[in-house]
Amino acid sequence: MKKILILTAGFGEGHNSAARGIREGLLQIAPETQVQIRDIFAEAFGLINAVVRRAYLGTINRLPHAWASLYSWIDKQEEFRTRLRWFFPARQRLAEIIRHDRPDVIVSVFPAYPHFLDETFGSVNGSRPKRVVAITDSITINAIWFRCSADCFLIANEPTADALTRAGVPRDLLRVLGFPVSPRFADPTLRGSRSINSPWRILYMITPGQPFAPQLVRELAAIPNIQLTVTVGRDENLRLAVQSIRNLSTHKFEVIGWTTELPRLLSSHHLLISKAGGATVQEAIAAGCPMIINQVVPGQEEGNARLIVETNSGVVASSIHGVIDALQRAFEDDAKVLREWSKNIAKISRPDASLEIAKFLLEL
């Protein structure tokens, strides 16, 4: 019976989403596997971690250019062990867990952990535990992800493999297995739940840092011949504002709070409007749902947006006018553009990636 330790952190939902997907895949393939997901930063720093996490989320949403400068500075570093040494409580906590639990495989879905492992145990040498880095971004990969030692790197797609190879990562360390979305995306009953004709179903997933969201909802609600669904997460004020717009609109639409039904929602809608988060983009790809990306965090999300644009699976439109214009172009001429996006995104869809990753990890 294998023991697998998955290391995540709450700085961006993509990391936690990947961790959950890997765990679900492992337990579906081999239910007897002992799988742990640990957030070492939360365990080691407690309240301080929560404060820093809120500051991080506030910075990327309210001061994106400041975050872009910091992201670029991190990317230019040649060595990370020394700069991460002041996180020694987290490194010590991780060492304690490993020595106590003795995992067979360690999967890092947050980029600091491989450096902690290098500092504590030295570079990989083929012995156990095997050390795997699961990179959650695409194409534009910060150097902190790969200037470390690892038995292998799990990546979502070939363009990212090409980018890492150009950055100097040996190709034989790269495993292109897809992004570990929930295994529910591979459910064949979901894949056939989307009609091929109008009315077109539009899913608008509002994320923090979108002050113009209510106005965009008003504009979307006025478009004829569509069925609109809006998700508002846990933001109660936003929910009330969007519900007020719905109540005054002649075209009613569905408002959903925080939900675990994204596989069903994405698989039943023709188009997603949302930000270029790692998990969001990869879940849309897994569901074969083209995107209009209306927010891109500089640095870490730029590659995710490029993946959608360069595969002609959607567009980036950062203004309300841009989103509405993109929708109109997608729907005109019997939705010729939308149908092309749908065909292209289906080519890069890997809804069973978490199951393939699970099989790979179990064979290490």
C-alpha cells in the first residue's frame, strides 16, 4: 500500500484544486492508497499565514502591477534555497511529517516545497521518497517552479513542455499528463449534456477583483437568445447585487453561490466568462467549454491566457465592451466562431488527467 503526500498552499485556488484532483484520482484508481494533503504554511505559521494570504489575494486583485514586478523579480533568481531559509518553521514541520509518515511519493503543487526538500534532504538521487513537482500554470512558468531538483515534473500540455525545455529543464524529466481536474470531468454522462444549438448557455464566474461585475451582468442579461448563469462565490453583497439585477431584468437568469458543481456547469454551458486562473482555465478545457477571459493577473496567469488564445479556444477581453463585442462575434453567422472555439478546445481537453496522473504516481 503506497503512501503519497501532496503539498499545497492557499495562495491561489489552482494549487488546492490540483491537490484535490490528484487525491480524488488516486482514491478512484487505488482506494487503499494512503493519501494526505498538507498545507505546511498554514500548519507552521497559523494566523500569520492567514494574514499573508489575504494580503497576497488583495495585491493580485487591487495592485496587479506591483505583483507583476515581484513575480518578475522572483523569476530572475538563480537560487532559491537561501532566500527561502527564513521559512525554516515550515521546512522543519515538513521534515517532521516526512520522517514520521515515511511517504513513498511526495507531490508538490506549490513551488516552495521542492526547495525545502532540497535544503533538508539534498538533491534527488533516485531514492525514496520520490519527489514530484506538479506545475499548475501553463507556458509562462516562473523559475521558482523548476530551479530545483525533482524526479519528474508533471505538466498540463505540450506548449508548457516546450517552454520548460527552452528554459533548460531536461525533457526526460517532463511528463505531459494534463492538469489534475476532478475525475468528475471524465464522466461520460456530462460530456453529452451540452446542446449544439441556441439558445446559447453562458456561464459568468465572478471572481474577486472585478468591481465592474454587476455592470457586466446587466449587459449580459440584455442579450437575446441566451441562457445566462452567474456564480458569485461566497460574497453575500455581490449575491444581493446580482439578484437585484436579475429581479429587474426582463430576461431572468440563474444566480449560484459557492458550488461544487463546476463539472456539471462547465459541461452544460457553451461559453465561460471568467479570469485566467490556472484551475479555471484547465477546468474549462477539461469540459470543452471555450472562454472569454476578462481578467489576467500579470505574470502567473499570462500563460494560461496565452494557452486559450494560441489554441483559438477563446479570447481575452478585459473590458465590458470587449466582452460584449466578443460574444457578438462568437454568435454571429450561426455561431461560426463559437463552433470553431469548441472544436479547438476539444482537441486539448484531457478530462481524465487526474486518473492518468494517479496511475503514474502509483507506478513510481
